[in-house]
Amino acid sequence: MRAPGGPEVAAGDVLLSVENVSLSFGGVKAVSDVSFDIRKGEIRAIIGPNGAGKTSMLNIINGFYHPQQGRITFQGKTRSKMRPHDAAHGGIARTFQNVALFRGMTALDNIMAGRTLKMNKNLFWQLLRYGPAMAEEVEHRHRVEEIIDFLKIQEIRRTPVGRLPYGLQKRVELGRALAMEPELLLLDEPMAGMNMEEKEDMSRFVLDVNDHYGTTIALIEHDMGVVMDLSDRVVVLDHGIKIADGTPDEVKKNKGVIDAYLGVAH
Amino acid sequence: MFYREAGQFKTSYASDQAVFPILQDRIGVFIILAIAFVVIPLTGNDFIINAVMIPFLVFSLAAIGLNLLTGYTGQLSLGTGAFMGVGAYACYKLTTIYPGVNIIIWVIASGFFAAAVGAVFGLPSLRIKGFYLAIATLAAQFFLEWCFIRIPWLYNYNVSAAIEVPQRELFGIIVTGPRASAETRYYIVLSIVVVMTWMASNLMHGRIGRMWMAVRDMDIAAELMGIRLLPTKLLAFAISSFYCGVSGALMVFLWYGGAESAVFNINQSFTILFMIIIGGLGSLLGSFLGAALIYILPIILRFVPPQLGIPLHAATIEHITFMTIGALIVFFLIAEPAGLARLWQIGKQKLRVWPFPY
């Protein structure tokens, strides 16, 4: 599963690096001077207390926010300003903290929509829905069905996603992101608001995606148990500043992290 | 029980992705087409064809056009009437400049003029949404209406400031102008509407339809998935206006036989908007149902009191009709805010499990 265009990055090499990135909204410094990297094939967690700038960081990575300072290098290409659809072309997909599915469409159509970038038959064939357009439709339906099987959501294919329970919506959203065959998958709190069982299911899917498709994953999560179990490396933000970076064990012992989460005695 | 898909197995994704995967639906569509193409022309009188069916089809096409934009792409527009006008005036200019060319070609070609104008007025949609976009499209409505009145070139400097449809023939049959038969005009309108509805349905079931609905439902997620908002919205404006333009050309050339700018005023825009709201946003079937409710129902209501032998003054009947329609609209919106198309969906679901409740 490789996005077109980008140069091949071998497993273990740096896929994305963020260098000295700062972002502020007026007087509010959302992210200040943060640097870290994401290596190909790993699961990278971004954690931190509320308001630490985690979601802002994801928004910067996929081009939704433009940082005032700093550079971002993805697959060897450096850019400071990028539009979201360029990020999508480059192979960055994401899910959202509050589910951002297309509510009026069925689960199948949502995931098919994820393949928009891979489809290119023009308006003429689309109007006839015949020949090349239909062949393309069927070809992509095959790929989408693989994802549906992978996520075990066969029975809700034809259900409008607005009617699905929250846990399944999260799963469909993951499916939609997977349909893009991303190089880098950004998951913004994939397990927020789930019960234990749903969290375990979702964790398994995240590991399977990483394992099966070899997708590099960056995830934001508040459940420390999940983060420590899933991730290869963790970066910790607090008030927009990076306070720790390393393996889960290193981070767990870091004094700054403990202080940020539990507070410091004054 | 009547509407069971049990036993209808799909063995390929192509058949599963079909527009009408269920056999009963295909039979239903076939019956409707048979009635439209055979039964109505054979049994209907001049009144049914000329004053009921042709306008209904013309309005349906315009409603489909607006539904593509508002219902599927989520861009509210109040410029429908003006875009219909662009189609009508473009068709008039084209056929008077090049009288030798087949009129059907000009009717379709006029859609492209409307599409271009629509795309230009769709430009603000990148920055503004919802009611504010509606106001921006209102600018299109007023500006274009002004053009229809103030630019005499558009109506060939007629003293009446109106466009008079000239007589045009197709394979020796008169299709436009006062001498064209109702049946001929009906067949042409029907064919164009059927083909364009089929194409709209194809479009909505494919990549472009999904892009539009993605933009409607969650534009941020759509953008992060690689859908570029401006080209997608402009395409929606263009195709929507194309449908409206063709509808406008059909309205003047095959129904009215002549028109002045007032036909394409803001009321027309609102009428079409009401049709899709009542019929169902984001539903092609809803476009037809909405057009039927708003256009055909008043005609039927007008005939009810005389048929029952109630002696009422014509003006009184008119008033009662207005009140009844108003009440019905309120009733339908309360019963099903998602429109008549949704009621039909619910009905299908009931038929499916009948005689059991679920």
C-alpha cells in the first residue's frame, strides 16, 4: 500500500519529520517550537493533557493549519505550506476526534468516497455509468469490500452512518481513512468515549492495520493503558511544548510528564 | 410481502452497484415509463398533455437541477429562475441566429450557457455557506433578470420585450411554435427529461455524486480526503445550472411558446426551491413528487368542487385551492420533514414486511 508520487521510504527510516514548528492563534500559542519525527512502519503516539496542542499538531501535519514557523518533511519532501488535498495526495489520511463521517451516506458510500482520489474516469463516462466508469466502480468496490471484511462491518454496509452507534461510526471512519491506502494514518482519539470492549476491538484494528498493511500510524489518545500497549514511541506535549519523547517506558518514568499529568506541588 | 428482495442474489459487484438492484423497482420504473410514453399520449386529451404533463416535466427537470445543487451538494441557491432564463434566452438567440440547426441541439446547447453562468455565480460558494450563499445567488437572480429586461439584443429588439418562439421543424414535423401538436412537444420534453434524469441518477451513484454528498455532509473531512472544494462546488453549480437552463428552454419553446423576463423572476426560484424541500432534498424521485404536489395538485383541486356539484364562484375555488395547498404543505412537512421521497421509502419498508408490523 503505497501512495503514488512519493519516493520509497524504507521501514525504520524517517517518514515524516516536524522541525521547530510553531503555531499561534492571535495571542494563543497552540504549538511552540516542537520537533519530532515519525518513522516508517511504527505506531507513534502523541499524548498530553487537554489543550496541549495535540490536535493542532495533527492539523498542521495534514495541511489544515499552516504553522508560522518551522518545517515539515514528508517522504523526503519539505514544505512549510500545503493544502489539505495535497496532503491527501501525498498519502496522509486521518480520522477525527468527533466523528466526521458523511452522515447522509451509507457506510459503503462513505468508504467508497475514501477512494475518490484513486478514481479518475471523467464526467462523460460518469454520466453514462457504463464501460470504464462502471469497471472502475467495480474495481474499487472490490478494494472497499476487503476493508469492510477487515473491519468486520459487513452487515452495516447499506446503513446510513447517521443511524449507526458511536463505536461503529468510529470503525467506518477508520475504514474510510484506510480506503485512501495512506502512507501515514493520523488517528485523533480513536477510542474516545468507548467502553472497554470497544477499546480492545479498536486497539486490535489499529495493530492489524499497522501489521497487515504496513501503515505508519500517529495517534492521539488519552487512555494511557492503550497508548503504552500500542505505541512504539510516544511524544508528550504540554501547553504546546514538547516535554518528552521516547519509548513508552522512558516516557512513563519522565518527571516532566508525571508533573504535567498530576500537577506539581508548589 | 409485496416488495421482497428475498431470493434476489447478486453474484457480481456490478449488479450490486446497479441503480435499481431490486427487481420490483425495475418493473415499477418500466411501468411508469410505459404509462408516460404510451398510455398518456393515447388516452390523454390536449388539456392533460399541454397543461398538466408538459409543465410537470419541465418543473421536474428544474427541480432535479436545483436538487443536484442544494439537495446533493448542500449549496443553497435562489438563482434557479434566472438560470432557467439564461437557458431560454440562449436557446432563443441561438435558434434565431442559426435557424437551420436542429432545435433540439439548441435546447441542449443552451444548457451549456446556463452552466457557464451558473459556475461564475457559484464562485462565492468557496467562502460563504448556507443562507449567506443564498443571498449571494440572489445577486445572480436580480442581475440576470435585469439583463433580460435591459439588453434588447437578447430578445432581438422586439417591441413587446418578449421572446416569441419561431416555428421549427424536426424531420418534417413541426415541434415548436403555435402550430406544433401537443403530442409532439410532449414526446420531446418527456424524452429529454427521461434521459437527463437517467444521467443525473448515474452521476449521483458514482464518484462525482459521492464527492458532492461528501462536501454537503462534512466539507472539512472531504477536503482532508483530497476532494478540492472549489472545483467540486463549481461543477455542482455548472451541472445544476445546465439542468435548469435546459428546463428553461423547454419551458419557453415547448410549453409557453413565448415568454417575457417576468417568467424567470424570484417567484420561479422559490417555487422550484419549495418543490425540492417538499419532495425531498437529495432525492431525484423527490424532485418529481415535489413538482407534482406543487403544480398538479392545485389543478386537481380546482376540479373537485365542480365535479361534486358544489356551485362555487371561480375566485372562491381559487382561494380554497391556495388554502388547501398551504395546509397540505404544512401537513407534509410535519409528517415527514425529509420530504415526500422519504414517505415513499417508509411506505416501501411497510410493504416489505406486510402484513406484519416489522
